[in-house]
Amino acid sequence: MKQIELKGELRTTGKKADVKSIRRADRVPCVLYGQGVENTSFSVDAQDLKAITHTPYSYIINLNIDGKKQLAKFQAVQYHPVTDKAIHVDFLAISADKPVTIDVPVVITGSSEGVKMGGKLMVHSRKLSVRGLINELPDDLKVDVTNLQLGKQIYAGNLSFDKVQIVSPKNTLICAVRLTRSAIAAAAAKEE
């Protein structure tokens, strides 16, 4: 999985004025927590943060907080309700030698048989949660729809990938080929 570096500065906690001054400086307050790691409050540049929050990809983040380095994953973000700017971000500390659960983008490949017969491919899930070691996590999960027929679906339970375990519920719908009027008309014409 791709890694990205993010530089942070330690910040003090407890006063609203401190948080407001951080936001006025175009920085975003953040917190790092996790097993075996002391909770750390810090801030990052708002522009640097967009590389993580405004992309469909998932990254392992190399946090550099005033010289102290820590591997982390993006956990949660809060946005301002009007301006849509990030106002707070949570990072979860991870370890290179322990499995991590992370959302990975789904990439649909192939040309479906059902689409060739006039159906419409509907993609329902753009990401799946997977678990594995950091160096074995894929950048994306390729789902081949070549053999997908009219009216059929692919669920998370139908998929398997090397070296990672899918932890999304098995009944998570990935994609389906929906019947369309043209497909129904074509099927009726074949019967006649």
C-alpha cells in the first residue's frame, strides 16, 4: 500500500482560544492515539491534509510530529457544516508487524456479459475493509465483472484476495447488472 508523509506540530490542549488560533493559521487540530502510544495532540497544514482527505485512495501515513515518527492510518475527520473545511482529524497508530484493518478502494475491471446484452452495471461499494500486514496491503482491490450476467450481483462474500482478509460484511453488495427496458425487449425479441 502507498505511504504518504505528513508533518505535524505539537499543540497544547484545553483552551478554545488555542484551537481557534490554530485554525486561523490554516492548520487543522489532530489527535494520534492507539495501543502502546501516548495520546498526542498536534496540528497539520490544511493543504497537506487534503492529500489524504480529498482522494479515493487509502494510505499508510508516516506522521512526523516535531521529529518523532509514527506509522498511522486515517481514522476520522470532522468538517465544518458551512465551509466544509476539516476542523479536526483522528489518526490511529499502527505497527508494521501487526495486522491493520483499513478501507481499500474497489476497482471494477472487465466488460460484463450482462452489459453486452443491454443491462446496466451499477457499482454500490467503492471501498471494502480489509485486514493484513502493512507491506501486504494492496493499493486497490480489482473485481473482474467479465462473467457477470443480467440480474446478477457480486457480494463481498464472493471475493477473496491473497494475503488479506475481507472484514466488510459478506452481504455487502459490490456491483450488479440491472435489467433495463432494452435488455428486456431484446430478450423478448429472441423468444419470438
